[in-house]
Amino acid sequence: MVQENDSAKPLELIDSHCHLDFPEFDENREALINECTVKGVKKFIVPGVTADTWPRLKKVANDYSSIYPAYGLHPYFLAEHKLEHVEALKVFIQNNPSIAIGEIGLDYYLKNLDRNFQQKLLLAQLALANELNLPVILHVRKAHDDVLSFLKQFSLVGGTVHAFNGSFQQAEQYLKLGFKLGFGGAMTFERARHLRQLVSDLPLEAIVLETDAPDMRPANYSQEINTPLTVLTVFRQICELRSESPQQIANQMTANTCAIFSLPN
Ligand SMILES: [Zn+2]
């Protein structure tokens, strides 16, 4: 149960972006998920990263009803992708429940990733999301304008922009296209002035909580790997930046995530 709650109803939070299928969690996945459940983190959206590892994610999602999988080709792992994997993705999704297509996007921050191939994969996966009427989970670094122009070529149902760190104007464009913006551990650092400003200025309906565990450890965190438990740290930080009550914030974040991914709330 989340501490900030004064009323009788315990707060319920969702980690809208974490990689609980990664081998980093093999040792203690069950204990971790149990601890999350006890502390009010009740659902996990877990996006896929490569064709080779979709079966691993499928298994974890079968083992835990609190894990909601999405499948996709993550730009970070570009060297492992082939264009044919998009066709394989379609077949995989037709045979296995997937709440979204993800994690997909453009990463211009890493210079060794071929932009042309990234764009081809993204466009093909956006077309698939359009065809299957699924939301998308986006990974975007230094590429918001290109991603926004690609999104405008389709009429997608929306999705999330994970670890959003664009401008307020770019945020507004994503919102117009039906997207929610994910904020995680990066915002807990005092130097993250821009992110904190976004979180306090954006409408509550625009924001979803995330951790990106095992990556993106929050500030003052002593463990070696990040876990979905730190969604509580992110939540507390958002409560500090906003004027609404913790209950209201928790309810809205959870409602936002459920709405985007058509989850039971
Ligand atoms: Zn991720």
C-alpha cells in the first residue's frame, strides 16, 4: 500500500514500461512481483525488444497475470533486426495476446544506429499497428520531429511515448495524436529541471508512470538494478510537483494507462 494514502481505499499504480522479462530478474522475479503487489504496484506493461526474445516475454506473461505484454522491434537492438521480422511480428501477435506494438521508435542519440533502417522498421511497425488497431509504445531519443511526422501519416489509436524528454510543444503534438507521456526515474534527479517543469505543467490526463527497469535507476538509489518498485519513487516525485491529492494523481495515472492499453481498471 502506498504511504501517502489517507483514505480507506489503497492506491493502485501501474508501471507502464518495464522489462520484467529481462534475465536480470530471473533470480527474484516472483518475490519482486509479490512485493510490488503488496505495495500497490499491481500491473506491469512489458514491451518486447527483439524477435528472438518475444518467446521469453510470452512465457513471463503467461506465468504472471499482472504482466501485460507488447511485442515489437526496439531500435536500440537494430543489429538484431531484419525487415522480415515485421511480418513475423504480425504472425506472433495474431497468435499471442499483445496489448500494443512496442517498443518501437527512433534513436538518433546513438550514432552507430543506421537511421534509414530505423525509419523503415518504424514505418512498417506503425503500419502494422494501424492494420491491427493496436496502440504503440514509443522509444524516441533526439528524434521527436521525425517520429511525429511519421505518426501523422497514420490514424493510430495512440499509445505512450516512453521516458519523454521533448519540448512542451512536442508534448502537445503527441497529446493531439492520442498519446500519453511516460515519466520515470530521470525526473527524480534535482538537475532534471525541464522534466520537472513538464510534469508540473502538463494536464494530469497526459501522464503515465514508468520505471524502464532494469534501466534508468532513480536518484539516491543504492540497488544495482532498477525494479518496478521505484514507480513509487516516481509517483512521490510527481505528487511533490503537483497540487492535486495523491489519491487523485494515482487514480488518474492508473486510468490513463488503462485507457491507452484497454486494461481493466
Ligand atoms: Zn524500454
